[in-house]
Amino acid sequence: MRTLVAWVGRTCLSLGGWRVVGGKPEADRYVLIAAPHTTNWDFPLTLLYGMALGIWPAWIGKHTLFRFPLGVFFRALRGIPVVRGTPANLVHELAAQFASHDQLVLLMPPEGTRSRAAYWKSGFYFVARGANVPVAMGFLDYGRREGGIGPLLYPSDDVRADMEKLRAFYAGKFGLYPKLQGPVRLRVEDEPASGVPVVDLHEPSSAARERL
């Protein structure tokens, strides 16, 4: 079945003129990000790449999407319902998901919107750091018509140094609408030089919610 799914994924991508780059990460648990994100086509393309690489990631969606009867279908597709509006609590909840799974790939698009934004959403980073799992650098490059997964990033205590690695990887990769791409940057990087604050996953504050 896995071979068939991989064949379907690669065939669909090939018919669309896309090329698969890289392979499946050598890790059982990780947060998978996908960038750049400038169109609704990014999500189905990302799922096709996951199929081609033998990955069926879990993903998060607004809780109202999971009402009966469609909720049964979305859960079968590994969807995880969440209530938006409490980002810090959400980070803690998603990080805890990894503790109860020996194998888990959680897809979290860091841009959070198809429009240009000044910062990436930092949830993916703090979920990975809180769960002590790596971040897999997934990408779709419409310029080269290729996509896949690059190296793994293991979050450290130095957010800026970690983000420099992400910036280096995503440099030169363009979405369908490049003008909608924002910088690969987290809000916490622009906070006072006294140090980058750490989000407390157990006692979320209003300041923490603002950073996520």
C-alpha cells in the first residue's frame, strides 16, 4: 500500500511538471514546515509530496471543520481539531502530542497566511523545542517546479542562530506569487537585545501569546 501511495504521489507530481527533491527524513517524530506559502494550491501539493516520500503528516485545522459528518473524513486524513485564539495553550497542547506518539509528523505552515506578512508564526519552532523534536524544512519552489524536504533543524537556545539556518535554506526558493512572500523571520528576533524570551509552555502569558 505504501508503495502504491508513493507511486500515485510521484505520478501526479510528474504529470504536473514537478520534481521530487530529497528524501524522507531519518526521524520518527518531527515538525514539518512548508514554505513559501502564497496560494491555496500549496496544501494539496504538499500532501502529494508527502505521499511521494512515504509521509502522511498530521495537520491542524479549525475545530468547526471537524463537525459531523465531514469531521469523520478530516480525522481520517490525520487532521487535529484546534480552537484558535489561544496560541500559547495550543503550542503546549501540540508539543504534548509528541509525548504520546512514537511516530508523529506534524505539518505546520509557518507563514500562516497566503498574504505577505512581516513575520513567520513562531508556533512551529516552540512546539518543536518544547517537544524536543527537530524541524524538517519542507519547500515548494514554483520557479524550479520542484519540492521536497531539506535538512533537519534541532532547535537550540539561540533562536536567531536557528533562524539563520532557515533563512539560508529558503533563500532563492519562490512561491507561485513571490510578491506575497514575507521575510523568514520571527517576531522574537526583534525583541530587546537583553535576550530572546522563552515561551513558557506551562503558564502562557499575554506576552507569550503576542509572540506566537
